[in-house]
Amino acid sequence: MKKLIILSMVLLVLVSNTFAQKVDVKDTIKVAVLQNFDAPSVGALVFANVLKLDISAELLDGGMKKIRDIKKITQKPKKEDLAIATKGGRGTTVWAVLSDMVEQPGTYYVKVGINMSGEIGSVKADVYYMVIAYNPTLAAPVKLRDKYFYGEKETFSFATVDYPDPNAYSFEITDGGKTPIVQGHGSVVKLDSVFNMVSNCGKKLSIKGLYQGKEFTYLDPSTKKTMQSVWECSLMQPTISQFTTWKQDKPDENYYLSVDNDMAKQVFFIYTGDTPGGFAVTVPELQNLRVVSEPENFIASATARKAKPFTIVDMKFNEEFLANMKIGDSENIKLTVSFRTQFGEQIRKEFYAVVIK
């Protein structure tokens, strides 16, 4: 029984292929997927001496199985105007063009059903067109890195050499969920605003290129591979660093700083991330800044200011503390600088020095 079923399936495929080969194809249309095509590709179906005309059309797959009805049929004169054009019993000339598109590469057929009455008789027939759909070729390779840092800039285009309508391109960017965070028109994707959203840090971003509102497969011009019009990258938070004349994170009894050294009154903070071309740099935003010292009365006050690419913490030493020191006196000092950044990161840094007057 199993052999009989398999044999029947083979015969069915052979009959289907034989039928497809015997179809009298009037025109072969080559078109990229998602691109509108007309049947016939040039000119139109023309009927002379027409009194009455009914046209229907179907899109078939390569095995001649119906996929759907073709709804877009342009006819002149229109069906509703034909009675006026043939008033008095005289036939008229009618032309028609069918339009559709396919979403996947492959071989398809357009079947046009014609039911016509004219001055010299009636005709009922089917006309077939073959449609060969292929993947479009990207105009230039998309070179998107796997990883970017907050604040970087990136722009790329997913335009193809086959899709002619620039207004039919669009894109959407999501963070892995179903709700887009950015949507836009055209084939040029500018990621600057997305990379400047703190909420996107730590997320994998998905960029979907669309034509006629749909994703598509394309041929990469450099690798010749078939790819999906979806590109992914991750947005990373950069790493904070500091620069100062103070000894960082480790006490050292032999490390001296003069109270008259202006650089001793500053700590520079910067966010950086390593990239193939150098560094991605972001200016830290300091919130709830607090600078304390041991002894506690060494620091009078501290403020922060931006001087791109740094945020600088300016400290004011306590004049009364310095006045009590004699020339040549020294004091072991520990500084603790703490604040919160724009990424919600709580920073706490300790610095050490022997301060000498």
C-alpha cells in the first residue's frame, strides 16, 4: 500500500510537470520578488470588434496550482463603460493589462481567462504568462559591526539595484521585542539617535529593511550569498575611567602632592569603548556628586563641570586646614569621590596622597 501511494505521488508530479510544459506561454516575465509586474510585460492584451468581454486572472505556482486570484486588472474601456462604447451593435477595441507581485523567488504562471463576444462570434480561452521571480541584489554590502558603544554614529543603505521605487523602501528598528523603537522611510538607516538612547544600552538591536512593507531576501554583491533583510548589532555601555595626579586605589606613603599644585585639585572622568577605528567617547553626567576626605576637614567643597570629552571634578581645599600647616608639613589624605551616572551606574573611587605644604 505504501509503495502504491508513493507511485501515485510520483505520477501526479510527472503529470503536473508535463501539463506545465505543454502550456502555450505567451510571454516570459522576469522580475524581482516584491516588485510589481505587468502581464504582458510590454504592451497589452488587445481584443478587436468586442461587444462583451469578461476577464479573470489567477496566479499559479510552478506546478500550475492556484495561489490566488489576481484582482488588479486595468481595462480600457472599463467593463462598466463597454456597453456605452458598443451601443448600436458595433464592436470596439479593448485592451487589458494585469498587475501583481510575488514574495518568494521561483517560477509562477499567470492564467488569464477570456470570455468574449464579438461581431463575428464568441471566444472562450485561457492565456498563460510565465513569471520568473528572483532575489534582488543589494547595491552595496551592509557592513554593520556586531557591537557598538553608546554615542557612536553609524549609517548604512540597503538599497537594491532591482527595486526602482525609492518611496517603497522603509525600515524598523526593534530591541528584540515586537514594538518598534524607531521607524523610518527610505533605504538609508541612520542609527545615531538609536545609539544615543540610554535605554538601549545592553540590548541587541534588530534592523529590518522593508520593501512594499515586507522583509525580503537579497543577493549580497560581495559574497553572492542569499541573505534576509534583517541586521543585528548590540549597543554596549562604555567603561568609565579617571585621570588625576592622586594615587588611585592604593595608599602610598611615599607619594607626595603639593597643596599649591592646581592639578591636585581636579579629577577628570571619561567614558570610552574600544572600536576598530579607535575609541568611542562619551562625557559622563555626574549626579549626586559627593567628595569626602580623611581627615574630613581637608575638603571644603567640590563641583563638576563638562569640558569635552571629560567631566572634571573641581575640589576646593579647606583654607583653615592649610593655614594650620607649616611650610614643610605633610598630611596623609584619603579622598572618596562618589556619584551616579546617566546610565544609573553608581561610581565610588578612592584616591591617596601625602599632601605637603
